[in-house]
Amino acid sequence: MATANKQRGNSEKRRRILEGALRAFAKKGFYNTKVSEIASEAGVADGTIYLYFKNKDDLLISLFEDRMEWIIAVSYTHLRAHET
């Protein structure tokens, strides 16, 4: 049970980092955003970013994959709801 709570906490922190990256990239662009700014947006310490992502490029790729998974899931749900 403790492992499940830890994984949930880890996934929550990872989600916060992805959301923080999205906000930071939207404000300053990918190249002009520092990892410390992403950490600040996410409410985590700078080093925490590297516990979840190799570098800023890895974070961007993960953000893209996360958003694409969301788009696919929403599209699938929408299509299933409108099947005849």
C-alpha cells in the first residue's frame, strides 16, 4: 500500500512538472526557459526535475507524449460516444 501511495505521489509530482513546463514554455519559449523556471512554476526544487527527466529536451518530449495521449483518449471517447 505504501508503494501505491509513493507511485501516486511520484506521478502527481511528474504531472506538476509537466504542467509547470507547459506554462514556462508558453511564457518564454523552449530555448529561453531555464530548468529553474520550470521548477518554480511546478513548485518543486530545481534538482527534482532531474529525478523525473534527463534534461529539458527529455521534458519537452515527455510533455508532447503526454498531450498526445490525452488528445487520443479524448478523441476516442468522443468517437465512441457518437457511434451509431
